[in-house]
Amino acid sequence: MTEQQLVRTPAVSDAPVSGETSPVPLAANLRSVDRRDKPSRTDTLAAQLSPIVGGPVGEHALIGRVRFWTPLRVLLAFALVFLALGWAGKAACIQQTTDSSGQLTLDWSNGRQYVAMCYSDTVPLYGAEHLNELAFPYRKQWTDFDGDGRPHTRYMEYPVLSGLYQYGAAEVSYAWSRIRLTPKALPVVLYFDTAALGLAMAWLVTVWASSQLAGRRVWDAALVALSPLVLVHIFTNFDALATAFAAGGMLAWARRRPVLAGILLGLGGAAKLYPLLLLGPIVLLCLRTDSRQRLPGLRDLLWHRGIDTGDAIREYLAGARIRPLRAAGLTVAGAAVAWLAVNLPIALPFRGGWWEFFRLNTERHADPDSIYNVVTSFTGWQGFDGPLNPEHTPTLLNAVSLLLFLVACAVIAYIGLTAPRRPRLAQLAFLVVAAFLITNKVWSPQYSLWLVPLAVLALPHRRILLAWMTIDALVWFPRMYYYLGTDRKGVPEQWFTGTVALRDLAVVGLCALIIREIYRPATDPVRRGGVDDPGGGILDHAVDPLLPWLPLALQPQPTPPSLRPLPNPEPAVAIPTDHGH
């Protein structure tokens, strides 16, 4: 049984006579996916934009009957447009010119990478990480001279999967140049284009997984495809790899594949750290669910999830033999095995190269984007460790940032346990990743991509999300002109750190709204119409007990009737009309 079979099927007598009211014979099957969210009728922003494409969907339209332009294909088309625009935004930094000796070189003269705001780590890393030599990462070492003037041995500074991706892109771009089917181009230009192609594919995977996780609100994923942050940061670094693994891991969990979910999250953790943070919310939600209670039955899957009969049976059989805590254990174990499988083959023979990422993150000082540097910028505060030379490790800063993150995690765990209804996975996942970014001493600009799919799934309010994404994307402009320097008509530091503070406040605001919806489920648009958690997997529609084994202060309180989600889909918004025609 599909989602379409859960709704009304018109009687034969209701069908108009062919040739009288329809130019072609009607299809024999007139079922409609009426439970799917219709943004042009339930969201004010979509309703106001709908006249561009012909107006809101009709009241009696048959939903889900289009053969080619399905929602997923439309979303992928949106994503391709924004990915192309994102590449165009970086194209100025791969423009070639000739130097005084007639040699072909990149045109980065006079701070062009900042003036044109096209800077991408991919370009300088090609030479800085010695990828131009096609040297194997983590084995290749070189000597740098830091601020102390002493030589230091350096290696590839990225986690294993990201480092191997860069090496693979370098090898592919070299083979591309040897084919000689393209006009003469610098190796770094071919490398950037090769790496960008893979990153674009990774973001398409992120969009696809987000659309599947959205359930009946599939159009929420449009903001993943059309995010302003994609325009600015999709090719700034290699974080799209991690978002693809993280979204894929969440989708595997939603489809009751805990081992596969762990493997994907573990692989994501081998590319960037943050996918491993999603294990915490999974464990917490499974801990809250009483394993002695029954899991969702086949009827729950067919009716509430509205999925195909075969998929429902497979999900039911997959979850019937597994309890929440065991599923969480399998996910954590799968993540550990996958992470070790990627890291051990590098760590054992090339221990120094493998450790470089951890060494660098321990010894680096507060980045310009961190909240600690914002405070320093406006107050002149010298930091927790006081004035430090570049070669000194900020030991106290490391301890404080870790402690603050652990405190934030404890608060999130308290929220997850005491909420009147079990929170959705995306809600807790966003809170954890946002807390990590805010308390961490490093918030590289492209890290904001981590939050995009999580925010869309956790807080599907389009105007609010678009406002935050726009603020976050606009931080790029003062950042570039701050790096340019005031001596070259750049902007003062406070212009940049002020926008960073505004960005942080916007993220804190999103966290506050999510916490409000956790404690007031009636305000959560995802849960209207009898929906529980489309990304919950075996926890979706599972019994949510009061957890009497916990101390009273940590026990969830029953949801008051006034705060329970509405039994019917959200009411339609007023549709704008043109009264002049």
C-alpha cells in the first residue's frame, strides 16, 4: 500500500464522460497523495512566490501524478542551478594570466581572491599540501618555519578521508591533463574543477537524503538545494563530503538500518568530525524509549508513515527483532568499525602524518570566526591563556571550549529527557552540532554547511531559515575585505567580527525556537497530521514512557492537551490573488 492508497479514490460515477469535460480520457487510477504538504497553500512565503510559476496548487489537484518532474527531480534541478552559481562565484580565482616571464599562472595579484570574494581553500592547498607532486598524503613530509623561526616537520593536515579525496582529485586531474582533450590549463585549475565535481555530487546526495528524511514535507528540502550558503561555501572547502555521509547516515537510521547508519556516520567522521556528534542524539533518544514497550507495528508504518507495502513490511521485519538500545549500540559499533577501517591503514604506517590533524587542532589558537575572538576584538581581552606566541598551545582555551561543549551537551540531554514528548532526531542533532560550533575555538566559514540540512529538518519555517542562511552567507563579504587589509581599502576587524556575532545570535535564536517546539509539540509543523518523527527509524511512533527509573527532575512530564499536535494537517494560509484581472 502506498501513500496514495491511503486517500479517497473517486467513484466511477464521479468521473466525467470522456470528450465532454476532458480533452483526453481520464486515467483509470485517480488516486492522490493528499497527505503531502503543499507549501503554496500552507506557507506564506511559498504562497507569495507561487504566482511566478502559475499560482498555488489547485484545491482539487491530484498530487503525485506527474511522471517526470517529481519533487525529487525538481529539487535536484534546483541544486544543480545553485551549484553552477557556486562554481561561477569561485571562477574568478581560477582565472589564468601570464607573468613577466611569459609563464602561465593564476591571477591572484593585488589580493584578487579577496576583492573578487572568490577565495577557496582548494586552490592554495594544492601546493601547500604538495598535491602538485602527486605525493601520497600522510607519508609525504616537508619543513615549514613558524613564527619562532625554527624548522618544523609538517604533513597533510586533514582527516584521512578528506586527505585521500584531495589526493584522488589530484590524480584524476593529472590524468585529465594527460589526455589533452581540453585547452591548456594550469594543473591547479584542473584540480579545482575535479574536486568541485565530486563536491557537487556529494551535495546532491545531501539534497536527496534530506528530501527522503522530510517525509510528507518533501518540499522543505528545497532550502537545502537553494540555500544562500551553497552559493558561497559549497566549494570553499571539502565539507560537502561530510554532509553527504551525515545525511546518508540519518536516512539509514530512518529506514531502520542501524548498522549502515553507523558505517556512514563513521565514514563521515573520517572526513570531518561532526557526523560522529550525531551518535549522541541517537543514543539519548533510544535511552528514553523503554525497550520493554512495543515498537511500531505494521499498521503504524502503513498509516502514519504512508509508505509502500513492501517497504513497510521490510521496515517492520527489520525493527521487530531489535530494541532501541541494541540498535543504538549497533550504530555506535558500526561507526567505530568504519572509522577504524579508514584510519588504521594510515595511522599504523604513517603515525606522524595521521596525527597531524589532531596536533594542529590542539595547537591552533582561536580562529577569527570564533566567539572568543569576537570578545577579544571588541574588548581587548587577551584570552584565557593571555598573550601567546604562535608556537605556544592555548591549553586553557582548549579546556574551556571542551568544558563548555560538554555542559551544552548535558543541557541538551536534559531537554531530550524532560520534554513532554520524545524530541525528533533532527531537533537534537541540530542542537548538538550548533553547540559544538558556538563553543569551539574554530568555526571555519564552510562549517555552516553542516547546519543547513539539520536546520531544514529540525525547524521547517522557511522565512526564519532563509533569514539565518542569508545572514550567515553575508558574513563572507566583510571577512574577505578584512583579510584584504585596511592598507588596501579593506574593512576594520570589528566590521567582520560584528557580523560573526550577528551570525552566532541567529544560530542561538534557531536553537531557542527548536527548544520551544520540543516543549510545545503543537507548534511543530512536522508533527501535525498524526506524524511522529519521519527520521526516527524504529523510534517512529514507538511508545514514549515516563521513565520512572530516572530521578524525578529528569522524568518527562505528560503533554497537556493544549500542547498536543493537531490531529489534522495544518490549515491553509491565505493565498494572494491579483484583483486587477
